Amino acid sequence: MSTTSRSASDLTEACEDCGRDTPHSVSIELRTESDKRENQEFSREPYRITECVACGNETVLRMNNA
């Protein structure tokens, strides 16, 4: 049994600006959604941030849209 290793440069996603599949930089970021100081610690939500390596277009997606 063999395994195949993929590097980050092998992974592509569709880019709306480019109109094709291109390499993307992907990260997860916790963002605070409340402006009220006493609620900030309870209002952090994970967001998936993708940036197209070809054109620089950034897409932000809230991860838990319940």
C-alpha cells in the first residue's frame, strides 16, 4: 500500500475573479463579532480565509452558520 503526499501548491480552488481553479492560501481566523466589551470573549467565531495566489482575491466564510 502506498500513500501519495500532496503539497499546498498542488491544492486548487475555484476563483470567482480568475474564472478558473487556481492555487489558494487558506487560513482559519477567530474573529470577534461583538462591539460590547463585556460580550467579546463569548462572541468569537471561526472564519475560513482564502486568498487566490494568482490574483489576490480574498474570500471570507463564517464556518458555523447555524
